[in-house]
Amino acid sequence: MNKIQILFFTILTICTGCKPESWQYSRVIPLENITPIGIIRDTDNLWVSDVSNNRLVELSLTGEIIGLYDGFRRPMNIALSRSDNALYVPEYFADTVRIFKNGKISTLQLVNLPDSPAGVAVYKDYIAIADFFGHRIILKNNKDEIIIGQEGHEFGDLYYPTDVAFYNDELFVADAYNNRVMVYDLKGNKLKAIGYEDGINVATGIEVADDRVFVTDFHGNRVLIYDLLGNLQQILTESINEPTDLSYSKKDNLLYIANYGDSSILVYEKK
Amino acid sequence: MKKKSILLPGLMILIISLVSHTAVAQEHAKQEKLKYAQVKVNGMACPFCAYGLEKKLKAIDGVIKIEIDVENGVASLEFEADKMVDKKTIADAVKKAGFTPDSIIFLAKLPEKETKPEF
């Protein structure tokens, strides 16, 4: 191989590596008689919180219903504990977080009770709960609990938070009616705010994965994608109608969006 | 003269309290037949707000059923037959949910509904 060929392959390799990622609309999974709020992608299936019917719905990746699980009182933005495959379900109406594992339901014990828990996230020994009417996050670490945020509009305050996500020992909060994402460390120190300049109109759901922050813009009918520093990477709009939550699958580079306004799930693919 | 000056305000107070008591009793009597209420709320849009309003209204003692019409910003309430729920209680619940009540109307029956999702 001569020097020119080596140079050509080097440039080609660099260019391929530099190619900006792009998320593209792939398909829609219509849902009949289901009102999706929360969504989570498990290894082989999807889970949706069906808020108007007070149940969880288990779906195949192509949208066939595998199971219906009743008895949840207004389930909202759910989470999956990947270590023990348990689903965490915030019950908006009952002020509890239920743990659904192997068909059995238990209740998460909390010292600080939320007033309408809207979202939950699980990471290592931490469980974070978005306390909608409390304007705060309850961060549980084994038996200890700390409170993060308070009602307000300043940096670090929260105003009707609806969802939470962990990533690299940081806590990301969908600060819904401050129209932004607030980021804290696990001690509750405020680190940064993301998206406040991008015209978000109610940030209802959040997912952080693969060094990207995904945010649903409910009234803007958009999903905004940021890097971890808060730099906007892409805005998704195709077929999006009042999105409430999202879930990313690194396995196949797919992003699942709970499309509340259309009672459907949208699938976007990273190219 | 002194007696008159004491008696007159006393009589006035008695009359006022009787009138107001009668008005309250009449309102309650009227409400006994009005088993329903419709609350118009400004700014209700996202499902978290709508279900939050549902939760706060359902916490009122005497409310047995609620329907929320998100599109039109209207909450329809049904009361237990023997329970009295006043406007202030409803307005307070709406405020707790983060909204300002636009109007609260008591009704004998709810208007015929179009296709509304039941919450």
C-alpha cells in the first residue's frame, strides 16, 4: 500500500467517524383503546402505562399486546430496574410508587410522600421520584432520602416536574412547566439547565442514554436531542403529537416515543 | 333613650342573621336538587394537569364521579345525594391543582355530552 492509499483510507476512516448522527422517523405502532403516557423498552418488549384505563400494557416490539395488568391508579412515567427486571410505576392518584416484578406488585416504602408522583428512575441503589405537586424530587438511596429542588423558576428550582433520569452519576429532571431540563448531582447540587432557550412548551418526559439527552416538548409536538453539555443536536417532529415519554434502545439504536395525542408509539432510528 | 340605642342595633343584627341564614338554607335546599356541577378551568392542557385536577376534585368529600374534558377545559362533577358541596370548596380544590376556576355552575343534570373520554 503506497502513501497515497494510506492517506485515502485514513481520511475515509476519519470522515466516517465524523459523520454526524441523525435520527430518522421509522414507523408508527398504533394503539387501540390505550392512552400511553409512560414508555419503556425492555430487552424483548415494550411496556406502556395506560393512564386512562389504570393499567400497564406489555407489547411486542411490533405492537401486539402480550399482557394487560390492571389495578394501577393513574400510572404515569414508568421506569425499569435493569438489575432485577422490576418495573417501577408511579401512581399519580394514590401517591405511591409500585414495584411490578414477576407478576407481583409491592409498594416502595418512602419517608417523604409525594403529592402525585409523575415519574420515576432507578440507578444503582438510587430511586428518584418526580413529585408533581410538591415541585421537588425525592431521591432515595437505600433507607436515606434527600429532597432536591423547590417550587420556583430560578436556576435549581422546579415547577411541576414530570420525569427523571440518571446518567453518569447525574440526575436529569424534566422540569415540565419551567420548560427545561434541570441537572443535579446525587447530593442534590444543581449543575446545569438544558433547553431553556429552545422554546420548549412543557417538558414532560426525559431519557438520557448513549451520551444524549432526549426531551419531549408536549405542546410543541417535538422531541429535542442534546449532548450532555446541553448543546442541541437535533429536533424531531415527524408524526409527533403531544409526546409524553421516550425510551432508547442502545441494542438496535431505536428511540420509542409515547405519542399521547395520537394514541400511538413512534419509532425513530439512529442512522 | 339608652334602651332604644341598645335595642335597635340588636334587632338589626337579628334580622340580618335571619336573612342570611335563610339565604344559606335556600341555597342548600336548591343544591339538594342540583347533584352536578360543571367547572370551567383556564389553562388545563397536558394530561398531568388534567389528572391532577381530577385527583384534587375527587378528594372533596361528597364527590362521587368526575369527568374531565381537556379540550374544552371543563370538569363535570357528580355529588352524593345527601352531601352539600359549596363553590368555595370546589374553587379551593381547583386552586390546589394549580388552576384558576373560571366559573362553577351547579346543575340538576349534566348537558348531553358529545364523545368525551372518561377519566
